[in-house]
Amino acid sequence: MPDTMTPASTTDADPDTARAAERLAWARRVSSGPVDALQRASADAGFRSYWRGAPDGIVMDSPPALEDVRPWLAMHAVLDAGGVRVPRILARDAAAGFLLLEDLGPSTCLQVADDGNVDALMDAAIAQLLRLQAIACPPGLPAYDDALLRRELGLFREWFLQRHLGVALDAGEDAALAGIESRLVDAALAQPQVLVHRDFMLRNLMPVEGGPAVLDFQDAVRGPIAYDVLSLCRDAFASWPEERVTRWRRDYRARAAAAGLPVPDAARFERDFDLIGVQRHLKVLGIFARLHHRDGKPRYLADAPRFLGYLDTVLPRHPELAPLRAVIDRHVRPALAG
């Protein structure tokens, strides 16, 4: 297995074409059998892509200048050592940004989920999440700190309100929203802190033996214990009845407490779950708008009404968040309705 890759020999070649040639050459060098061609299997919101055609597994392509694969490899090692089901690595060239991974199949848990099996999928996902949260945060792991929480909340202002909707908040609205942001940050920092995946949802889980297998874990941090189970229950790409969400949240809390995780009492955990959800929903709206306007990926914004629905469920339960509700009612709801 090579440690480095030879760069493209021509400087004026189309970068995608040059990268495709490098990817195919590397796959041929590490595979046990012939590789005639590679076909795109999937891509994510970042710059990684996945390719089938090698007999041994699936090729992950993470262009070094765009998305360094080393954080993925480092967290893979942490999760694997902690008993979390992750894809097996069959070959690697971190410098070039290529990995050969076991092929976990064509469908994520989200793609196979339906009304009849979603409870079983959630049960298995919670079991895997409890394994992840039981892992001690490794030295040097970034924290979901004040700066990161505020930076994420800023995405909602900059990209969703200003860039996407063209909203200019007046001075009163701006101050009120800043106050809400501080409340959400303080609530997140007050939660017990554990290893946090940051995007733990059915779309990033694969229904395989010993699984579900966990994907897209490279941005893990030390942060609020309610974050990942909130991401799972209030999915960015699928909505489930609120009575199911409540049952899953309660089941998680009981199992986490039984496992010795630092989960608070039921009333506080419900509030933590709601408030970290508001933070995440605002952040994701900002990310989806940025994917559209900066990265040319418009399809994500089709899910924006889902987050309005989540906020409509939660905000009435927390009167202190009324100023956020007012901003949404004045600026967001009419735009999405139109």
C-alpha cells in the first residue's frame, strides 16, 4: 500500500479529470482484482465522495486541499477502540486523501426506515450512541465551547436570514435575537459534557451486522449530552410524530442513566433536549442556505420547512424564547409560505 500518490503530470488538465485519474489508479493499485472503472456511489454535503467498482470495497475520496481525511482517521480509531461499529479500513493513503473501506451496502438507515421498522432502527441507534458517549473524550478533542456555539448560530443570521431571505433586522430584533443566542449558548454549556458526534442521525447510520455502522464522525467534539439524541430524534431529513420522539427521548434517558452516563433528571433533560434542538435547527437552516448560495447545492433548502415545524413544536413550551418566535413569525414564516 503506497504512502503517497504521484500528482497529476499536467498542470492544465481539468482538476476533476485529473482527480478521477488519480482515484482510479490508486484503486487499481490497492485492489485484489481488476478495476475497470469507478462509479459514484454517493457524496455528502462536504467534499468527500464515495465510489464503487473495486472488488474489495468502496473508495472514499477526500481531496486534501478541500477536506483533510486525517481527522476522520483519528476519530475512526477512537470509535473503533471504544466498540462503536464503524466501516473497516482496507487500505489508506492519507496524504492523497484516498481510503478503501468495506462496502456497507447501498442504503442508509434513513433510506430503509418506514413506519413499521423505525422503532427498531431507533433502538439500535440509541444502543450505538450509548457506546459512543461512554468513550472518554481523547486529549485535544475540540470543545463545543462558547465560540463554536455562537459561530454556528451566526450561520442562521448571515446565511439564512440575510443572504437567503434578504432580511435586515431592526435594532430591537437584533438585540432580542442576540439575547436568545446567549440563552441557548448558556444552556448548552450547562449540560453534562460527553463525546458528541454532531450529526448523529439515520442518514449517517448504516443497517449492517453489529451495527448500525456510524459514518461522518470527523467533526466530533466534547459537548452537550442531549445533542446527539436530539439530532437522531429530530432528524434533518425526516420527521416523525411527536409522540414517537417523546418515547425515544425517554427511552434514551433511561438507558443512559442505567449505563452510568451523566444524564440529568427527566425534567431537566427534556428542557436540555428542546433548547439544544433550537440551537441545532437554527444552525442547520444556516448551513442549508450556505450550501445553496456558496456551494451550489440547492436541494438541501427543500427541507427548510421541516425546521420551522420543529421550532413551532418547541418554542411555545419556552416563553423565554418568545423573541425568536417573533422574528420567525415576521420574517421566516411568510417567506417559506410563499
